[in-house]
Amino acid sequence: MQAGTDALNAAQGPARPTPEAIEAVTGGLLRQFGNRVVTSQAVREQHGHTLTWTPNQPPDLVVFPETTAEVVKIVKLCAAHRVPMVPFGTGTSLEGHVNAPFGGVSIDTSLMKRIIAVHAEDLDCVIEPGVTRKMLNEHLRDMGLFFPIDPGADASLGGMASTRASGTNAVRYGTMKDNVLSLTAVLANGEVVKTARRAKKSSAGYDLTRLFVGAEGTLGIITELTLKLHGIPEAISAGVCSFPSIAAACDVTIATIQSGIPVARIELADAAQIRAINLYSKLGLPEQPMLFVEFHGTDQGVREQAERFGEIAAEYGAGAFEWETKPEDRTRLWQARHDAYWAAHALRPGAKSLSTDVCVPISRLAECVEETQRDIAETGLLAPIVGHVGDGNFHVLPLFDGDDPAEVAKVKAFVERIVERALAMEGTCTGEHGVGQAKMKYLPLEHPAATLDAMRAVKLALDPMNIMNPGKIIPS
Amino acid sequence: MQAGTDALNAAQGPARPTPEAIEAVTGGLLRQFGNRVVTSQAVREQHGHTLTWTPNQPPDLVVFPETTAEVVKIVKLCAAHRVPMVPFGTGTSLEGHVNAPFGGVSIDTSLMKRIIAVHAEDLDCVIEPGVTRKMLNEHLRDMGLFFPIDPGADASLGGMASTRASGTNAVRYGTMKDNVLSLTAVLANGEVVKTARRAKKSSAGYDLTRLFVGAEGTLGIITELTLKLHGIPEAISAGVCSFPSIAAACDVTIATIQSGIPVARIELADAAQIRAINLYSKLGLPEQPMLFVEFHGTDQGVREQAERFGEIAAEYGAGAFEWETKPEDRTRLWQARHDAYWAAHALRPGAKSLSTDVCVPISRLAECVEETQRDIAETGLLAPIVGHVGDGNFHVLPLFDGDDPAEVAKVKAFVERIVERALAMEGTCTGEHGVGQAKMKYLPLEHPAATLDAMRAVKLALDPMNIMNPGKIIPS
């Protein structure tokens, strides 16, 4: 117990709770939650970070609440013993968000998966945080509705809100920031905050909704979400197109957006990624940068959008622009993009990978990607690039031997250079993956000291004991 | 001076500073800012609230800074003497936002009106907070760009950010929350916070941008804004249509949005408003609820959108749907909407008016508007209604004799009933005007106590002496 720790020290990270504190919390939780408390090594490790190179730091125990009221009980018990809590969705976050560096309790929301209400006329729904995006879209399909945010993994929506996730559709539909209307969260003191009513807009006080979106569980535990929905488009067209250079592909992206074409998806794969695809799927695509585009609208609208895009692409020296509207044809055209992750891994079977994530103003994107490609060549890495280029966001996937310290060090330095490059171009160290543990060290490079101080002040105000997912986001 | 006041009392509102404190600040500012410090009664009153029935509460003095560095100097001086500060844009806010209930310094940003940069490829611009939306759009026009948020008044963009303003275009382009990419603010301690880089999206820490948007100057003074821009649409179509009932007009709005038509504006005027228009502009319109719509896109797209809207409207028993694409024809069709405010006032020359502002889930909108109309009839008021119905947001404009206490009391009670009605329908007490002084009392009805406590904690963390626009937003 840290009774003597002052507020500032608390904000800089708690010490690991004493065995007595963990014992008290475990006993209390077992009495209330029975076999929904798990302390086995395997489950604890599965609830620490399991992806990429960040070491696994398991919690002391895992509890599976079913309601907001149960989360309140857990939080009050942990707070009474000053035991850290780490909210857990599906564990697909990439920067060490779910690790428990100070031990404590992982609060697994996977049993909180009720879809409480769908309001079709209002284009919103109310859900619990353990609902995944695929579950939700399955539920919505027959109503002609969908939730657009697609980070790749079938992540929980609570986790997606917490990391401010986005993905391929963000260029048109925005990120989680834009698609959470309201949320319920349990604060460190056990109080339950509901951030907003269900009206589509409001000016009634501070935007606590957006404060919790992207807070990675460091300000409280999200237990309910009201999300915006969209009508499934009447028609979709999708196409692919090769380009002589990254610059040409980026210029076409800029021109497309500037011309007001409401592109739903515009994805870049670089030549290295296409090479991987050709090996993996035997596709025989030209090994050049490629754009994958998708348009949503009316039959006539999506044809017009595809045609106009094709005209723009041709002006910048693109290869043939092939586009289709039938689902099976669209799937075929986009196959290379869908397989990108596995194709990249097939370049070096058994290798580890790390999906980096930076975002720059789109005017700097080509420069940032091309410099990164030169860096890859000079460093001698296998590292394909894909990008949500409509947002200026791209991922590099270096493949490496995780057991070879020299190789790990080389990749770490490479990732560091990507972040520095993005920051030098008015960009951000993370467009959509979040900070977690792994990107904390870049925050002082990205934000002025006063900005980090303001973030620390907000954190301290809402979690004075620093028991909500400590050791994440804000460096001490 | 309140040296002995503890943090909690400070958060509940400071006492008025002593004459000595004001004298010290005035002297210090005069030395640094010379004739950019104004203490005349007329200018002070003009910087207090001058609209509607909220009484004028002038600041002790007004200062006109030109740079962020100058704002820092003002803030540090005021903080040293614990003197309240009230940021001022154009004074067009409607809920007493710029009043100085505890006196202090009005910081008028009207000299901070530089457009620092326009990044056409990135669709963003960097501006100072005193730039008004019309100034900005004037500057952007030749570049084929525009900033869509239109709250009616030619407000300053700093003020629009601070009140989370929106208006007619919000149904398509969102509110200020969605269109501020980053901002610079001077905190109560004189530190300068920059909330984000210029990348289109980021997951790098707490969303301080959205925390300052809508904070009404209570957390700091915005001194720079990076705003998202949009391409001026290639084509615009606009139309009008009468409906047999409010319900029919609202149902058509819902069906239009559900069907995925990306309507840029969809505005309702009720029969009372149309009656006012007919009297004011001699238009001879059918005195029924009317929708005004506007579509942005390609030539072909805006035709298709208008035609589809017309089909939907016809299904719900609408009158003839007239639509046009040429600017002069569009202006003619929308004339009634553009003149709405002045037409309403002409119903009772010399009367005061109050523009109320509530927002409900769109599925409840017809019910909310119709109950309000019955209330108007039963109360015996002249009170036309217009609404940004795509967002479920509407304004009622009761006209009254501001010198007749009985009439003022009647209108106050009426406004209170509108807010209660909206809240009972999962709505908000303000969709876009903000809280200011006048709507503070509704916040405990809208938000749970824990939510208000969390807002208070954030306020106290960033402004422990409560010197930033005290007496606004959060009730003590």
C-alpha cells in the first residue's frame, strides 16, 4: 500500500501492490464473482500483452464482470486497496495497452456483449463494450445498417473506443472519435459517468465523450457505448490501379479528395507489399505501388465516382484502372489488400513482425513513405508498407527474428526513425494504434511540455491514485 | 484577493476581485498595451452580454492582444492578482457567455485575425481566433475551398470553437467539434498548450482539442486554430417543399438520411414562421410546415439527390417540390429561410426575442416540436420555429415585451418547459448555442451528478483558481 505517496508520485506510477492487497482484492472478488475470477498463469499471460516485442506483463488476476454495477464493485474494491486495474477487450491492441506493469486486476469485458438497443431512425445503437465490430455488424445487417470503423482485427468496441481506432473506412466515416455519441464509464472512485444524451449534437458542457475515447482505460472503464450507425450503401464500386511511383499514387489521392469525390476507402500498398502478394497468392500483379479504392452511394453515383477517379488516375500516369460493382468481382479486385498481412508474413515464415503506425499531413505523405523506403533498403529490412492514404496514415511491417537481439535492435532503431520522420513533417507518432507502453517515449517529442502537463493534470484529477491502467500514455 | 480560499470554494466561483487587484492589473496592462486597454463604460458594456434577457455584466476593463505571447502576459498578470478573464470574440453568443459576473478583464481577440496558412492539399488552414467565418470564406473562395460551419451570425472562429457552434450545414459537415484539427490555448497558469499536430487523425494521448472545443473559455483562451476545410462543391441544388404536418416533414427528413442521401442542409420552418415570412416578404407561401433542402456534389449527383428527395417527399404527402441549381434561383427558393429571423421579428416590431435551442434524437423531433406548438398556443405566445432538423435540433423564437415582467416570466417558464421536454426525450438543453450563464441550471437535469463532478474535476485541474470565465457552464 502506498498511503504515504503524494499525488505527484501517484501520477508518476504506483508501486506494485503488496501481496496482502492482492490477497484482499482476490478474496473479495472471489466472494462476489466466484469462478468469474481467474488466477491461472495461462489466462493471466493471455491478458498481458501478447503481440510484437513488448514483453508480457500479466496481471495478478482476471475478473469477468457482466454489468456496470459489477464493474463498480470491482473498482471500489481495487480502489480501497490501491490495486491497479487494466480494462481488457479482445487483446488485439498493438502497443502494450493491456500489460499490467504494476500487476493488479485485468477487467475482461468479454461477457459484457449485449446489444441493448438499435434506434434505426436515429441511426444509433447502445451496446456493451465487449461487443465486437463483427458481432455488431452481423446484428445490424438485416436492418440495412452498419458500423463502419474497421481496424482489421475483430476488436471489441470498448477497446476500439479506448484506442481511438479507425482503419480503412475512416477517410469517409471518420474514426471512433467521430462515431461514439455517448458512453458510460466507471471512474477510479467507483462513480458512474454518462458523458452525453442521445441527441446527435450538444453544446452542454465539456466533451467527456471525446476525453474517454482514446484514453486507453487510464481515466476509467467504459461499460456502455452509444454509437452512430450508417445505412448500408445501396451500391458499392471498387477498383485497383498501379502507379509509376508512390508520389503519383499520393498525388492522385490528394486530387481525388480535393475534387470532392466521397471516396469510402483508398488504400496504398507499396511495391514490396505487392511482391509479397504475388508470392503468396500467385497473382502476377505489376510490382509497383497500387491503390485500392471503394465508393459508396447510389448505382449511378458509384459509377460516376469510379469513372472520375479513373480519369484523375490516368492524368497522373496510372496503369489501367479496373473497377467492378458486383460483390464477387469487388472481392477479387481487393483480394491483394485483404491478404496483405498474411502475405507479408509469408515473406519470412516464422519471423516476428511489428505493425508501426504513423500519420502525417497528406501533402507530406509521399515524401514520408519514400524516405522510409530508402531507409528500409539501407537498413536491409523486409518491411512492406500499406497505408490508409486518404488520411495520411501508413503502416510499415518489418519482419525480424525476435530471438536475435541485433536484429531486434536494428528494427527498434528503424521504427524510431519512422516516428521521428513523421514528427518532423507535422505528423503524429500514432494515427490509430494508440500510445500504450511502447509509444510513451515519443509523446514528449510530439507534444510541448505544457500539453503533457495538461494531460497529466486531467489524469490526476480523475484518477488521483493512478490506479486506472497505470504506466500507459503519459510518460512520468 | 482570495488567498485564503480553498480549491473547492475557488471552483464554486471567485469573489469579485478587490479594487486594488483591478488597479494593479489595469496599471500593468496599460504599461504593456497602452491604448489597447479600454475602460470606458460603453466599451465595457458592449463586452458584457448584450443579447436577449440576460442582464449585462460588464468587465472592469477590456484589452486587445495581438499575439499568443501577449495573451500569455495578460493571463500571467491576471493570475498573479487572481483577477477573472473572459475571452471575447464578436459577442454574438446567446446565453450570457461573455458576461463578467465577477468583473475582471475581457480579452477581446478581434485584433488576432491573421490567416496564418492555408494548406490546400491537406484541406486545412491555421488561423487566429478573431478571424470570422465570413473573412475566412472570403479568403478561401479563390482557392476553391470553404469552411462549412455557419451559425448564422458572422461569429469569430475562436468563439465558434468555444461554444461548439454548428448551424445549417452540420447535418453533412459536422459541428466545430468535427472541424477543429488542433488548437493553441493559454491556460490559467500562463502555459501555452498546443493540442495536436496537423495530421488528420491521431491516437497520441488525450483529446485536448475536443476538451477546449465547447469549453466556452473556462479552461483557457484559444489563440490559434487549425481548421479542416472542404472543396467548394462543383454543383449545388436547392429546393423547398410544403408538408401537411410537422410529422410528415420530420418523417421525410429521417427517410432521406436513412436512404443515404448526403443532404448538405435540411431546414424546417413551421407554419407560424411561414406566416411571418409571408407578411414580411409578401411571398404567398402555403402556411404549412416547410422543408428547405440543399445538396452538394457533381452536376449529375445533385440532380439525382434532388430527384430522390422529391420522390421521398411525395410518398409522405408533400406539396410540389420545387428545386433549382442556378445560384439566383436557389437564392430565391431559400429567401424565406434566409429572412426567417427578421420576418419573425417583424411580427411584433420592437419586441425582444429569445432564440432557444434544444436538440433531441430525430425520432422524437416531430413529437417535441408539436408539443411545443401546442404549448405556444396554450400559453398565447408569438413564437415561430425553425430547425436544423437533420440533426434533431430546433430553435423557437418567442417575441415578448422585455419591460413587462409578467410577459418575461411567462416566456421564461415556456423556455424551461421546452428544455424539460427535450430532456425527457433523451435530448440536450442546448444543441449548439452552449451553456453560458443561462443554461447552467439545466445541466444537473441533463447530466448525472457524477458527470458534473468529473467536469468540475477537469475544470479545477486546469484552472484551480477559477479565473477563466468563472460563473459559466458548471453550476456550483
